[in-house]
Amino acid sequence: MSQSSPCLWTRLPQSSRAPCDRYKHACCSRDGNVYILGGRNSSGLRDFWRYSVVCNEWTELNCTSEAAPEELEEHSMVAHEGFLYVFGGVLDSAYTRWRCPLWVFDCAQQKWVTSPAQVQRDSQCTQAPTNRKAHSAVVVGSAMLLYGGYVDMKGSSQDFWSLDFDTMAWSLLSGSQQGSLGPGPRHSHSAVACQSCMFLFGGLKGLREQRDFWKWNSTSFTWSSLKTRSGPSKLMGHSAVAYKDSMLIFGGGESQNSPKNCLWRYNFTTQGWGQVATLPGCNPPDKIHHCCAGLGPSYKSNTSSPCSSSGLQPGLLGGKLKPFKNKCFPAPLTFLGSEGAIELDTFSPDRCYRSKTLTRPSNLDHSTEGLMGTDAQQIGNCLTFENKTLKSQWSRTEELLDEEDEDVAQHLPDLLLVFGGRPCTLHGPISIWHMTLTDF
């Protein structure tokens, strides 16, 4: 496969109004926001946060209602049609087998709601997976596929479950039996969904780290092993996202005490691995048991069809020019001021989208923000990405930006964000690193 251009990592400074740093938490993205739930710091955490990427702003959400989960770690969280689905991660090994560890959050009402699957399980009317940790969960079509995990007293599991979002009924998929073709017992692995398939990499089989790669076809209900000569080494505690026609894997390690900061890309079309290079001077930290989230139009894929962007022409959104373009250079560079240069500016920690007037920011700290260009522009206090070649066509720029935050978020470039992970700080805010994907 062809090599991608070097990537540019930047740490986003956080205000005091932010969740504490953590690991073994869960996150997922929806409508320009990232939701973070639970995990560990010096002890278990029971908090729930929403992060606005556009405004670099955190909002703490309620996690104390009767329908909300308790303290969780190494759980999963996925989004589907306005709801977040959280599974597993309960700390108490004595957790009753008559209760399904599934929680549902209504994004529109911003509250936890009682899950029909929970009611069914509580009434002992149906089978469902038991509590587990370090499993994987992905959304394929209108179902959540849940694989493996660590089950107390039993160790690594190879259970493979499907939750139908339409009926909220669980079913045990074929391929879960002992001796059948498939990944086998597995936990602390990664998985993504694309092209009606689930792709699973690495993790632990019992106490042994793995680097095998598997594909589940939801049409034929079969597993197949993907053999490649190159690719990541043995990994556990890593994180993965699906981006365009690729699977991106970040971090993890061969053991709890050997985290890495490598970014790998598997191209579904060429069926090959490549390590994504990092521009000098902007290396992200080594991380394990972190979370990754992808935002931008190329992440809005339909899992029933090949991974693709939202179907809009490059540079357009509903026929409008995008105020962002997905290219970047590290600053300061002398050619940033030349015509056609495209630069990346990080988001300000202050609130944004309070003014329609574009103004030039002042008193920018290059050492802190890391990527401020000479022509950075600002909406209120929020820095934007600018494609200078489109300047002459922006006769009515304010019309492009006169939208709600969630609509503006659709204009974001394609970002990969890394939240928390070990090693972490005991008393500081959660660490966030972002990377703008270029020439993928």
C-alpha cells in the first residue's frame, strides 16, 4: 500500500472544568461531541461527560439516576440513532446473573432510560450476555455486535453476541462454540465495523498477547483470518477506529507496562498494513487503556455499505463551501503565508460560536497551542481551519457559519482524538491529543 503523509499531533489544553485523567474508560462520538464514561484514576469513577470538539468545552451529565450505570471500567459504549448503549464493566464480581449489564442514554433528552433488554433479562424471559470487561462492541446495520471479554472466574471469553436495536433482543451468533473457526477466547482487543463486517485485532488469549487479525462477515455469518506479512506487533489495551476504507490502530502494548504511541493503518482495499509516520517534534505520548474517537465527514460511514464519506463532494456540504479543509502543516513555517497554503489551528479552550464576525485572534501562545498560523481566524473565541485558496470565494462567510454548533461540527476536518490512558496524572484534567488526518 502507498504510505500516508506524516501526521501532525497536538495536545489540546484543558480548563479546570474537565473530567480528571483516567484509563479503562469508554467513549464514543456523535454529532461533533464525544461522550466519556467512567474508568479509573486512583479508584473507580462514576461520572459522565460530553465534550464539544468545536468549542473544546466539557459538560458533566447526570449519572446518578436509577437508570444510570454504577462505577464501570473496561466497558463498551456505542452510538446508534440518537442513543448510546453501554455494556459491561461492572466492578462487583458478585453482580447478579439475573440482570443484564446494559444501559441506554437518550442523547435528545440527555438522560438515562430503562432498556427493554434490561427488563427482559430481569424478568428472566430471554438469554443475554453476562457481565464482562475488556470486550469489544461495534455497530453493524441495526445491531450491536459484542465479542469476548474477561468474565470473572472464567477468564477470557469467546462469546459472540448480537443485540438487535429494533427489538432489543439478544442472540448468540454462530462461531461461539469451542473449536470453531474464529478468534477464540479474547479480551483487551480492538474491533471496528466496515462494509457490513467486523474486524478484530490482537488482545489477550488468557495471559498471552496476540497479533492476529480477523474478519466477521455479517452476511455469511463466517469468520476468516486475515494473514499479512507486516503490521502491528502483539498488542493489548490499544484502541481502533474505522476511517474511510481503513482501520486505524493507536497505542497499546505487549504488556501493561510497555505502552506505545504507534499509529497503524490497515487498508481494506489493498489488504495491507502501513505505519503512519509522525512529523518531527510532535510525537504523542505512549498510551495504553485509552480511548480513541474519530470526528469528521469521513467517519460518517454506513456500516451496511463500503466505508465512505457522507457522499458530499470534497469541499462542499449541502452545496456550500466548507470553512475547513483537511490539510495541515506544522507552524511556524515560512511558506504558510504563500497562496494556496493550508494551515491547522487548534481549538481555543474558551467558549466559541458566540459571534458571527470573523476576527483575528490576539495574544496567541505558540508554545502552548503549538500550531498557530499567520492567518489564523477566529469565530468568537474559537479558532478555525482555513483553506486560503477559497478566500476569494467566501463572499458571504458569515452565512456559512450562521448555524447551530452541531451543524458547524459537520464542517470539521477528519480528526482522530485520543482521550486519557495510562500513564495518567492523578490530579490533572484528562489528556486529549488530536491528529488531523491528511492524504489518507
